[in-house]
Amino acid sequence: MGITASPSDYDNSYHSNSAVAQNYKTGYGFYTDLIAVADLLQVPAFTGSTYPTNKQVGAIIKRVEGIVDEKVKRSFRPIITKDEYHNFEFTKMPHQVYYGGYVGFVQLAQMKVRKLVSLQVWQGSQYIELASAQAKIQLLDNFRDLNSIILQLPNSGVSFEMLSENTLSGLTANEFCNTFGIKTTNSEIVSLVNEQMPSSTSQFTGATSPKSLTSSSLSVSDFFYAAKDKDNGKQVLFSSLLSGDDGADCVLKATIKQSCTTINADTTLTVADSSKLAVGMDITGTGIASSVTIISITDATRIVMSAAGTTGATNDITFSTSGLIPTVCDLTDFTDKEDMRRLGSYWTIGEEGRVFFLRNYPYHTNNSVIVSYIAGDGRVPSSIHEATTKLVAAEILRSDDQSVLITETGANISTKEKYDILRKEGLEILKGKADLVYFLD
């Protein structure tokens, strides 16, 4: 059993009235922060006007934390591992499994697993999903008419709207490009939900920075994870990162816009093309009352609304749905696929990174398990904090010009000696911190 918490664990509240949220741009990392580094170097606090600035110190902290992860072969911050393939072999034959047992297990590459985002097992003709609450969207022939995709948190919570963009010149970091084909567009959607650098599409779109989407100061990637369907590249799967089946209450919607004419006190709405609309769609826009839906479609350019228009206007009207936009996209709302319990489909020992199968187990074959998961210890031991702080301080010393930050008088230890000492001590602390897994047959 690993240590869950210790009074010596690092948090950045020791120099403040409350802990500060991790933000590399302001110099606050997961393992250390700019104030701890300044204290170690015995220099004034880093700000936006010092050299290095607080943002530059944050960039060094981010880089060093990655080095620490590589050195100790584990993470103390949440890291997503994508599409980890495993072979499956029976430890016990199904007819030999007793109450509460398992037919076999897989050992994940990372320990301290926080959540299985996706657990796909091969069932002879296709992979089936066993973990998380998941929704999906499939783009159809007229996908370029899609206006946006909306991911909403439970209980009518915060909505993250991902707008589509038809032109490369107008593409921003919080939009996805639909200029090219369906599969390229899906890659853009995946990058936007995961707030990643769109490396697979940047050569076409000219993107130079990671995607980013926030709403009410929340980031979409903190709540959702997206991936292309392995068996259908025209489909994108959205997994909730909320605990257990909580994500089943999330909502997936899509919207389309059309130029429409509203008439005051009339329930008839003149639209551009009713073939891309469906009964039950929500209608919003100028001249539309609240909570209005389509109740029938009259002909190619006319529909009937559940309430009359409020003003006469000609505007782009938005139609939204959690189902089908004919010829544009087809949505499947969030469904809980997780049966994680001792007598369920699978169960885990997260501390050890093991996944045990009992029901709906994979076929006994190579590459029959595909796992995406979030791993990372929930605590930062004091040794990791000390090592990270010293390595960050060493990096700052290496770039110091010996006059702006730290002045040498000749009577003190030289900057090079300080750098060597701090780096050596930091790396020495990390030795022996790597996790070892022993298998006893």
C-alpha cells in the first residue's frame, strides 16, 4: 500500500494564505513554484519585469517536471496515456473462476492510475468499450454545414462550444477547421477537445499553437477526452473524465445555422433548407421566443415552431439537437459503459496499474486490449519538490549573466560551482525513486 498523504508533502500554500492553482505561465508548477526557487537562490521574487520573468521561470519548471517524470519513471501530476496496446492471456480459464475472481489481467505501463478514460477489448469482430461514460458524433456528407459542437456538464452546467471554421485565414485556437475531408476535420475536433497541438493537421491548416477552449474559467480538456473511433475514422468518441458514471449526465449537442425569416405572431418559419432540419430541434435567435422547438416540417423552405415568433426579422437562426442533423452529423448522447466492480466486467488496482477482467473479457490474442488512462500520484513528496526546485534553480543559474540576478564578489562560491552543486544534488535525490514492479508466478 502506497503512502496516501504525508505532512511533508509539497503544496504552495506555505508562503501564502491559500494554495495557488497550478499555472506555468505565472510560475506555479505541480512540483515547485517560483517563490520556492527564489528562496533557494536567495534573490528577490520573480515578476513580469525581472530577468528571468515569472513566465520564463514557469517554462523552466514545466520542462524540469517533465525531466523528473522521465527520471523516476512515474508522474506526480495527471498525465494522459493514449492507446496503450496489450496482449491478453488467460490466468485462469473461465470455467475455473471462483466467486470474485478473474480470468486474466493486463499490467499498464504506468502505475498510480487515477481513471481509465477508455478500455477497449477485442471481441472477435470489433473493439467494444468497457470504461467511462461516452458519447460520439459521426460526420455525414454535408458536414461543412455544421456550425458547432457543444459539450455540456451535468445538471445544465457549463457548456463548451466548439465552433467550426470554413476558411484557413479565419481559423483560431478555439475552433476546428472543416475545410478538408471528414477524417481531417475529426482530427481537428480531437485536438480541440484535448487542447493539444494539432500536429496531424497543422501542416494543412498552418496552426502554430495548441488548441484551447475555456468557458467560465474552466478548460474543456479537464472534463472531456476525445479520440477517433478505431474502426470508423468518420466518428469521434467523447469520454467524460468525471468519476465513475457521473459523466452519463453530460450532454452532447450539435448546431446548424440558416438564414430564416420570422414573422411576429406566426408559428411558421421560413428557412433556407428544411432537409437539414428535424422535428424536435431547439430554435434560438432574434425573433424567437425561449424554449421553442420544431414541431413539424411543411415543405422545403417552411417549418412550424412550437411558439410564434416575437418580432419580424431576417437573421441567422441556430438549430441545435442531441440527435441527428440530417445529412450533416449523427450524435449518440453520453451513455455509461462502465461496469467496474469486483463482480463486473473488470476491476482495477490503480496503485499497481493492473486491470483485471472477469466478464466481457478480451479474446485471447495479441493486441486485444487498448487502454487510455490518466495516471499520476496524488501527492508530491518533499524529495521530489526539493529535487525539482534545485534543478530549476540550476537552470536559472546556467543562464544568469552574473550581474542581473546573482552577483559574484569573488569571496563566494562561483556561479558555475553553485550550478554544479544544485544539479548534482537534484539528480542524486531522483536516483532510486523509480517504481519497480515484481511478478511472482
